[in-house]
Amino acid sequence: MESIRLSLTVGLSATLLSLPPAVAVAWYLERGRGPGRGFLQTVVMLPLVLPPVVVGYLLLKLFSPRGLLGGVLDRCGTPVAFHWLGAVVAAAVVGFPLFVLMIALAMKGVEPRLEVIARLLGRSRWRTFWSVTLPLSWPGILSGAAIAFARGLGEFGATIILAGRIPGETETIPLSIYAELESSGGETRIGTLVLASIALCILGVLLARGLDRWHRRRLELLR
Amino acid sequence: MRFDIAARVRRSTGFTLEARFSCQADSVGVTGPSGSGKSTLLDAVAGIEPGARVVLGGTDLGSVPIERRGVAYVSQDPLLFPHLSVRANLLFSPRASDLGEVPDALGIRPLLDRMPRNLSGGERRRVALGRAILSRPKVLLLDEPFGGLDETRRRDAMSLLDRVRSSYRLPMVLVSHVAEELAALTDWTVRLEEGRVISSGPTVAALREAETRIDNYFEGEVVSAGRVRVEGTELACLLPERLSGRVRLACYAHDILLAREAPRAISARNVFSVRVANVIRIAEAVLVEIEKPALRALLTTEAATSLGLSPGTEAFAVVKATSVVYLGPA
């Protein structure tokens, strides 16, 4: 099924795309000392509370060929609006707040005195992050990725606005179900898609729970 | 090394540390009651707490970033990196080029490939100390490094630290509330109370002002209910029921009486003849080391003088059974 394959590709790509910024933002929110953390947190959490259609509209404004980023990306031969990349961006943005929350939670669990000891032993903040904070929050980051992936898989509102519904290109599972609902006789296909959706999401959540449990057990063991 | 330290730290809890002292010493002890600001002072020296002016050996550390201060910190909790092996922990500092003889000196070479979770408390502390030494610090900060160790391990750790101090010529700041540790390892002691320095001077003088409570820790073999043999002398003490084998015991030095003649009709259950091995003067008190069993009794100078105690003197030690405390199996 094309839409299942596309959903998996979009979900995975969105997760990978948002991983570095999610880690950076989570670190700044959890450990950073600079200004604007409250503001940043509000902005990052917006996609969680805004209607997905509104998020999609704002993304369309940004990524359309006449938008601030879309124009530049278009000239570079990387169109986003009404392209599968649009579905990736929409899924990444909508899943971003949960991803950041999960990583920040994992980083909160890292004993801050370990980072202090690393600094005293001569490592810079940057090297301390790479050698202590990141490895110790890694399982939490992975469970955050699983949640973000599952969220990306179900993304509909922002995707249909930014990427449209182009079969084989941007038609992910939710969009495909929507299309089948409009046509007659698509009950069997809808059933298959719904089952695939449920299975993938359960898989994602189970993976997240498993990783979270592993993380907690590891942290307890490490204490 | 010359230590010039002025720390001013305000905590949201209302606690304020305003400590200032200068000294020329190899090793500085910081003592005082719980909550007096000992650890906060160490944090300030290390640069973890801002607000301290720290000049060590003529170098002002105020503007030096924490990673370039050359200050190694070993706390009561060894804080090993749990995801790294002992070897990786030891070589964590960019200044640690190779292990050299440190693993042998600390007796941790067999542990190099183990993970911290598979180490005992004592082993973790030794690894933390090794990691600190290998970071080639200018000064070593130690926060209650012997806390929570049983007596045998505490003594081992103390002698190890003494060897480290002399072989690596490493200036140290040691936080401890145990007079014996300060006496053995430091030559200058700063006493804090409620965040302020109330005395700063040579350790011997500082201990003179402090309550000197030096304890005895020893082992013995249970011979019957409530009786243990310690170096050939049988002692009555309060033991849990059905105990056998070797046990660890403790007794305060000030709970041991000395007499030149055997006291009679006395409630104390332990009266045994001893020979004085050594007499150490600690200001107004005298610490008398006795042999067989090797114990220490804390007497006033007046009492020691009137008894005419000196090395070789034969005497009787008097110890109440309730003064000998059972610590656990050996």
C-alpha cells in the first residue's frame, strides 16, 4: 500500500529532521542559562495547542514559493509546499513539542553534579554535553523519537494544507482514509488503513514505553 | 601553597556564607557543624558557586572558567560517570594522557574494565580519587571523603590519601568534622559556624579549641554471649543474641578510664592491665595509647600528670560494658 509506505517514510524523515533541533531546544530549556527560555518554551509548545489547520496555514505562508523560506528552497530545487517534503515538515512541526518535552524530561533525570564534575575535570560545556548529558539521556531521546514518530504518522490537518493530497506523493494514511471516505465503496481499504494506523501507533507507543522503562531501569542501575 | 579565599554566597533558603581566610599551607582542613557552609565553601572555591574570590598560589581564579581552574573535586558521593568504564572514568579529563602508576597506587588496576555499578563504595571512592589525580589539578578539594566508610576502610582511605598527598605533592582542601582526619591530613584548619569563619589557624591549635573526640574502633572474636576476646583480653559488652565469629566494635576514647591500681568493687565490667605505649598531648587533653588491646584513652592533662603516665607505664584500663558498641560482623 502506497500510503502506508509513504506514511512510514514521512514519519521517519520527520523524526530524523526534528531530532537535532529538538535535542538543542530541550538542552537549552533544561540546562541553558541564557535569556528567553520562557518565550522559547511558549513558541515550541504552540503546535501542541494550536489547531493543526492553523499550523498548516502558517507553514504554507512560510514555505509557499512566495514565502520567506519557500522562495529560497524553491530556487535551490527543494520545493516543500505540495511536495512530500511538505508532509515531512508538517509532521515534524506538529510532533516537535512532544519530542522536546520527552528529551527535556530525560535530561532532567541526568544528575547535574556529573556535568559539574566533567567541567571541573577540564571538559568544556560543549564537550560535557556530548560526553555526559547526551549519552545519559539517549534512551529518553529514543522514546521521545518513538512518540514523535507516532504523532507524525497521524498528522492530517497541517499536512493537507501544506502538502495537499497528491496520491503517491503526499497522500499519507490519514489523507488516504479521508479520500476513501469521499469515494464510494472504499470500506475495505479504509478498514485496512485504519488497522495499519492502529498497528503502527501501538507499535510506536509500545516502543516508547519499552525504551522509557529501559531508561528508568538503567538510571536506577547507574545510581 | 598560598590560599587566599573570600567567598560570599547567598542562598534562596536564607543561608549566607561569608568566609574569608588566608594561609600558607600544604593542606587546609575545613570543619564545623552540619549546615555551617563547609560544602558551600568548597563549591565556591571550585567555581560551582559564583561569588568567591579565590587566589591559589598567587593565581586569581575569579575570571578563570571552571574547566580551566585546575581544581579537582572529590565529594562523599564519588559521582563516577555511570555510562563509562573505570578506565574511561580515569581518563575522562583531557589533561589525563595515560594512567601511569595511579591505578597501582590506588589498588584499582584489576577494576579498569569494570563499570561503576559493579564497584563497591570504597572502590568507587578510589576511582574518583584516581580520576581527580589524573586530571593533574593544582589543588584537590575533598568533601567528607571518608564519610560512610567503616573504620577499617576509613583508615585505609586515610593512609592512601596521605600517600597521595606526599607522593604527588598535591595541595588539598579537606572538609571533615573528624578531628583525627584533620590532624592526620592537614596543617591548617578553618572552622566555620553559620556560614562564618570563627577560627583559622594551624590544625594543632584549631583542634585545641575543638571538642576532641577520638574514637576507638577494633575487632574481636565472640567467645560467649556478651563477651569478646580482643587481642587476648576478654571484654564484656552488649552484643546481639546468638552472635559468633569476628565482630567490629567501637568505644569512645573518653569512655576509657585509667588507674595505677586495680579498682575493686566497681560497676564497670571490664578492668584489665595494660601498658602505656604513647602519650600524646592535645592542648588541655592527653591521648594515651595503650597496648593489648591497642586502645586510646582521652584524659585531662591533670589526670595524666597525677597518674605519672609515660610510655612503658603499667596501668589498669576500666571500661563499662555499655561503652563498647557493637558495629557489625567483621
